[in-house]
Amino acid sequence: MQEYSNSVHAADLCTSCHNDIKKIPHPEKLAHVNCSGCHEIESKIYDASDHGRAVKTGTPAANCLNCHGQPHAILDSRNPQSPVYRLTIPKTCATCHEQEEKMAQYNLLEKKPIVTYSETVHGKALLEKGLTSSAICTDCHGSHNLSSPINPQSKIYRLNVPSTCGKCHENVLTTYRRSIHGKAASAGIRDAPVCTDCHGEHTIKSHKDPKSSVYASVIAEKTCGQCHAAERIINKYHLAGSRLETYFDSYHGLASKFGVTTVANCTSCHGIH
């Protein structure tokens, strides 16, 4: 079989996977192949993931073949034809996660995750420019270890988000961890802003994009103000009140409201990361 001879398993015997073959010719229908026979570590990690736990309970979820492709044609992840090649992974995840009706039963936060991802700075770099160094689904969510954001072991668990983003943005992470926000987050304070609070998740855009939450003329109201004008946050952490209101009463604030991007905003004085 040509497909198999080109696959990553080409050097393996049929019985390496199909250990229920006892004679030739073998029965047309063979038992389900258990990948853990060779991929023990990956299987253990997968079994503990959201997908793995769902499959164990009989709930439809992504299994090995859903992501890696046809059993006799599995390719190395570095092969551009592989469904787990970096440029292809969003398309692979989309086979399930873009089925809105099917996904609705799982109460996922993103209804059209691949569509929204494609509009982000990461998605455009990958899908439009072909930059394989850009963040893809598995960089943020994990692959075999994919878990919900409410799982403390998840890469997208709130307090783990800085470390996840820091895998690429290492210098930013170092700076952030020295900040008052970073120190609070490291101390386990869940109200402390992490990367996604300011930049978004599937809405991350360049700071030069007027639609970005960190664009110069909107950052005060849309981003910093979400916490620093929130009565609960101000009272709980004994912060000074009316910061957003007094800023917009100032020359800088008024100019910012009119869309002037060169005028001082919160980050001009207080810093960013």
C-alpha cells in the first residue's frame, strides 16, 4: 500500500498495531488499535485531558485519528501534508470546533474559534503570511494535554496564562512578573490582570489596529477602565477612585476621546507590562 509506505509507520509491521492478527488471511474486521502500545506517554497525557476523559465516558471527542489522520497514512508533524503540521492545525481543529450546533452542547466560550483566530495578529501571521512561528491552537491550548480553563493544570487556566504566552513572549513575561500586576498574579490573586485581560484571547490584534483593546485612543476606557473604574475592584483592593473619570476630564483624556493617538494615556505614565 503506497499510503502506508509513505507514512511515519512505514518501518513497522502490520502486527505492531494489529496484534489480534493470528493468521493470514486475517478477518476483514480487526479490533480497534490501541496507540498506547507504542505511544505510552502521549496516551497517558491524552487520557487525562478533556478529550480523553470525554472519550472514556462515551462522549464524542477528538481521538488520535481525528487529529493525526487516516490510520495507514499518518505523517510526521513536520510534513506539510500532515493534519498536525503547524500551518494546518487550525484547519484540523476546525473540523470539530467550527461545527457550531455540535459544539453548542459543550458550552464552549468561543462559538467560531477558528474564524475569530483567523482575524487575530497570530492568525493573520500564520494563515496569510505563512509564518509557522506564529502561535497556533496547540501552543495556547495544548495538544495531548488540552484541558478546560477551569482546570488548574490547563495551559489556559487564568493564573497559567502568563507562562503560556511567555513561551513566545519571553521578555514581556520577565517584565510583567516584576510589575504590580504580575506579582499579584504570581501570588494567586485571581483579580490581577493577566495577558488575556488586556489583549484578549481570540480577539488579539496589533496595538496599531484601531480595533485592538490596547490601541492608544481606547486603552483607557476599554482596557484599564474595566478594572480601575470597577467599584468592586476599587473597594476590595483600596484603590483610588474616579481615575477614569478624572482622566477624561483632563486635556489628555478629552483629546483621546476625539481619537488622538499621540496624546498621553494610562500606559504613557504608568507603563505597560
